Amino acid sequence: KYLKNGGLKLEPSTILALFLICSTAVIFSPLGLGGGIIFMPILHYIMDWNIKTAILGSLILVWSVALGSQFAHNKGGYGDINIAKRGIFFGIPGAITGTVLGFLLIEYINDITIKIFALFIVSWICYKALLRIISKEDITGEAIGEMNEKYWLTGIFFGGMSSGLLGIGGGGIFVTMNRNYGGLDTKSSAGTAFMLAAMIVPTAIISHILIDGNASNLLDEATIIGVLVPILVMFLAFTGAKYAIKYLPVKIITILFIIIISISMLKYIQEITA
């Protein structure tokens, strides 16, 4: 919002949204998550953006987190770029499929269907994370098993689809698939998830711009702040990932993961039942 004298005035809701977005970037950066499960509700509910614009804005923020975090993970030696490159051949078609599906659901049914999909996905991610934390074989954060390419590639496709459908980046699914079927340890799973997101999310962004035609709406809603925030988010994600990778124990990372996912589940349940 702009003042008559040309200065910039931030409304309380905008300040709250900016604080939550920045906090999410820092907290999610070591987890392999882009933060879309938080960004999309922030933009939709706090900033009062329509669902399509919120999804597009969320994807841009997710991409910023992925770029900053994967750079930090690369410097720390966490992540496998060769595995990530194999995954994009399934993740990119998934992102396009999810964008088309989301457009059809919103246009011909309503946006509650998107929230039902989101609840299903975050519930599954939370369930898999809980299984890992109570499993004795996962205490050290080492790889759970060897690569199972069939299951892994299927999961990457659905991770890409969730990116286009929900604006969440797919990181939660990527991390889960990397841990359970990709033969990667906890931190390498996160690093590889960010690599996948950095390469797949741009397809979802372009698909939404072409199919929804919401780029002009996003520019109108975000104003000049929208240009600066993704840059700030990228820096915060890099900083958060850089230090959390070194000093945050695997168990703490997993617990944070579960807490954040659970909050998202409660919000979606509230919206669906309402």
C-alpha cells in the first residue's frame, strides 16, 4: 500500500505475512522443504489473495528457498545431482499435469478440492516421518535402504504433480522418496530434494502463467515488495541451511519437520470442515 507522499506503508497483515515467510524460509531450509505448505496459506488467508495467485506466488517463493538451500547443501557435500537429473524427467511432466489438473478443479468444481488434496499429501508425509523417527534404524540418519528406481521415480512424478497442483514445491514428497526409496541419508535427501525442486518448480511457474494467466494479478498484488521478498528469502534459506546442516541433529530436524507438517494438516482440516 502506498501513501500519498510516495512512501510505502505496510499494513499489519502484510508485516505478519512477511515475518512468517522469512521465518519459514529459515526453518524449512535444512529440511528439504520449500515451504509451500506454509507460503500458500499465508498468501491466501493472511494476504487475501485468490487461490490461483497464491499458488503462483507460493511457487516463486518455493523456488527461491530451493535455490538458496541447495547451494548451501552443495557446499556442505549433501545431495546427489546425478540422481536429481534422473528425477526431472518424471518430475517435470508431473508439474505440468498438476497445473492442468488444478486449473480444471478450481474452474469446474471449487478450490476446496485443492485443499483436500493438500491434506492428503501432508498427512502421508507426516505419517512417513513419524515412522522414521520411531524406527531404530533411522536414529543416525543413515540411508534406510537401497535405490528402488520404480518406486522412487513414481514418487518424483507425484512430487512434481503436487508442485503444479498445490504450489508446494513437492519437497516433502521428494525427501520422503529419497529416504525410503532413493538410498540417501537424511541430509543428502534434503539436498537432493532441493536440487529437484530447483529444476522442477520453474516448469510449474511457467505452466501456471500460461494456463491461469495470473502473472498480472500477482504483480498487482505484490507491488515492489514482491520483487524484493524472493531475493531475501533466497538469502535466508542459504543462511539457515548452511548453519543448520552443520549444527542441527537429525532427530531435531525430523521433529521440526513433523511439527510444521502437523500445523498445516490442522489448518487444512479446519478449512475443509468449515
